Amino acid sequence: MQEACDRLTRSGIPLGSQSVLLKGINDDPNVLKKLFQKLLTFRVRPYYLYHCDPAQGTAHFRTSIARGMELIEYLMGHTSGLAVPTYVVDAPTGLANPIMPNYVLTSFPGGACCATSKA
């Protein structure tokens, strides 16, 4: 796989991955971090992490959206931003809706500020 990705990127083709979050398969923060960091070594950008669709026969693979958010928050704090895909939930229309942590910016006297997650 690495050789194929290398040939494509050397030809000027940008590569991106679209993964599906699956309970018991890749719903572990360290598994996702390792996967997305490895993809970057192949010059493949982790682009989307899809929430598992409610298709017939897939209920055992579905996590909660809250779990997906926890995983994205973990990645944001433990790896490069390039290794953090956009977490999306497909709408019935087929459009991918990005679901990102909600950060509240707090300011202090003198202009200092910090962001804290409110997911």
C-alpha cells in the first residue's frame, strides 16, 4: 500500500482517507491515533471519520455520537492537527454533516484567553 500511495503522490495526486467509526474495531483512541498517524506517513490525509450509518444489520457496529466526539477530542489533544479528520454524520439527504467539539473562548483581564471544550 505504501508503494502505491507513494507513486500516486509523486504523480501529483493528493490522497485522503474516509474511515467509518466501528464499535469494537476502531473506537479506541489509541487505535485511531495510530491509524491516522500511519496514514500521514504514506502522505494520505485523514479526511473524514464517518459515524456508522443505521443500515440494516450494522447495529452492533454503531457507537454513540458522543463517543465519536470523545475520540475526536482525544485526537485533538494527542496528535498533530493533520492527523485529526472531520467527524461527520450522514444526513438522510446524503450530505455529510460535520460534528466538532464546541469550544468556549474565555477571556481574562489583560487579554489572556483560553479555550475549553464543552462537548
